[in-house]
Amino acid sequence: MLGMPNTRRIGLALDGRDSFSRSVRIGACRYGLPGQDWVTRGVRADPQGIALLIQWGVDGYIVGVGDAETVAAVHALGKPAINIRGRCDTDLPRVGVDDPAIGRLAAEHYLDNGFTRFAFIGSATDRYADHRLAGFTQRLAAEGHAPLTFRGHTLDPADDKTLRDWLQTLPTATGVFAADDRWALRASELAREAGLIVPDDVALLGVDDDEMCRMTWPPLSSIALPSEKVGYEAARMLDRMIHGEPAPPDLLLPPLGVIARQSTALAAVDDPDVAAALRFIRENAHRPIGVPDVVANTTINRRWLEVSFRRNIGRTILQEVQRVRIDMASRLLRETDMSMAQIASATGIGSAQRLAILFGKKAGMTPTDYRRQFSLRPTSIAPPEQPPEHPRTTPGQPPELP
């Protein structure tokens, strides 16, 4: 059986061991499927994998390169290539995630929950870890804080004792931001070996929202990334380069948000009434509660609780209730197809109109626009409003991934 005359061979040199790379591959394939003119081949992201692509005769490829030797192998291929990783500096066009923004979001998550002690763990060699630490440090510095840091090697068992001992030196209720979920999972296991309690002693936050985050105890909080969209946009960029267009500027997408689980479920404030109020809000914000309900679950009156809230977390009681509700709404917009009225009801906001008002103030966009841009559901793919600037080789146009 003869192949299609205009078939394009697309190589995917990605590390299949992590959920980010797997989701990138899904997004890339989703771009190529509608036109039926792409066939893909997955290989390891190393020089041996690139050599296989040379033998296969690719027209272009999407890679996640992590070392200079692999970069050299990519250049030797002499075909259009898009890099989706920030592990090292390359001159390849890149579609990826905004690493400093990930670090800033991690800092805001801890600050929003009243933490005053912070730490960072991550690879000593990966550039994305440098950039995430930089964003984390920058945001904390604006509030007068600085993180302790541990840099090592993820797969080196010799680092385990060093990291375990370092975790034991941290002050109680330290917010530990891990550069990725591998580091967060590793720290979680080492903390348990050392007799530390997560989140009371160390509150752990990772990046990627790997499925393993829900399979450890306690379940790990993690920052979700638009990984499928990275793959889709990388494929779109590669398609245009294959058709002779020059390489466009790098495209870095913002993180989707923090998926909060038990590993950071700690109100890290010294005031017991504020801590109790924060726990009550987190557990009951989905109900139609008001400020009087929050006050009733503390031992002081409303005036003093408001003063304590402003002193400890920089917000009023009502602002905190609204913040938690909007975070809940954001997650439902990303992960479900619930209507606006259903989301408003499920988050205690009440009506779709009020959801639009509160969400617009917090996110700077409507709930509908947010869902269109950040939805994680495959059904969110819709046909583009306009065709690409270049003609496709077969009928059909690729869908837009919001």
C-alpha cells in the first residue's frame, strides 16, 4: 500500500518518563491528526535517538534537549526543529512554559497561606530550575523574604542523605518549592524517612501535576502546566517552518495554577484564631458562608479578627473568602465542562453574574475567556476562526487548542 504523497514525517525526541513530555506529544499529535498528512515517530531525547530520526528521514522534529551533545546532534540533522524544554540554553526556536512565572506563582501560593519561611530544592544543572528559583526569589524578596536552597542531582542516590539531613535543619512550617514533581516526590519520601510531618514541618509544592502526586501520602500540591498546548503550538510552529517560513520568536506559556492538595494544606500563621479562620474558609468556601460564620469559628470578635487578618496575610476576611472561591472556580473552569451557573453554585459564589464580576477582578478576563485559554479537557478543541497563513498539503485545517 502506497503512502500518501504529501505525508510529512515528524520526529518527537522527548523524554517519555514524565507527564509533561507525554502531554506535549499528545498536543503535537492532535495538531497533525486533522489533515491526515503527518506521521510521527517517538525516540529518546539523546544523540542516539536523534540518529534514529536521521535514518527515518524526518521533515522536522520537536525535541526536549538537555545537553550540548544532543543539541549538536539536532543541528547535524539539518531540518526544522522546535525545542520544548528549558534544561539548557540553545539557539533552537522554543515553545515552552514561563519558568520565572512558575516560581512567582509558587511564592504567591505560600504567601497567600501565611507562610513566612521558605525553601527551594532542584537540579544543580537544569536551567529551568535556575529560572524557577529566580522567579520564586524575586516574588519573595518583594515581601522581605529569602528562601533557603538545596541544589543537587535527581538520580544520584548519594544526594539522598544530604537532602534528608538538610530537610531536618529547616524551621517548622517551611514552604518548600520543588523545581518539579520528581524533586517534590523525592523530598516527600525522605521527609517521611526522617520522621518529618508533611505539611506541618515541611509543606511541599511541585511542578507538572504528574499523576504520581495523587499516589503518595500526603497527596502533593503541584503547579499545573499547559503541556498539551505546548505540544500543539510547537507543532503549529514547526508546520510553518517546514513550509519555508522563518523561525518565529520563542513562545512561553504561563502556568495554569496551583492544584492544592494536603502537602501544602497548612495555615502557617502564628495567630491561632487566624489559622482557625483560614482552615474554616478553605473547608467551607463552597457553601454560602459569610464573614459572621468565619468569626463564629474563632475566639475573638470581628474587629480584632479583621485586624489580625490584615496583619498576618494582608487581606480582609471577605477578600480571603473570595480568593479561595475564585481559585476553586478556576480549577473547575480548567478541568470540567460545568456551566457558569453550576460553577457559581459549587463555589458558593451564587450566580453566574456574580462569578463574572469577581472573576474579572481577580483574573482580568471573563470566566469564558479563561476556560477557552486554559481548559485541560480535550473537548475544548474547536476549529480556528481563520485558516493558517500557509496552505495545508491536504484538505482540512488544524483545530485551535485554547
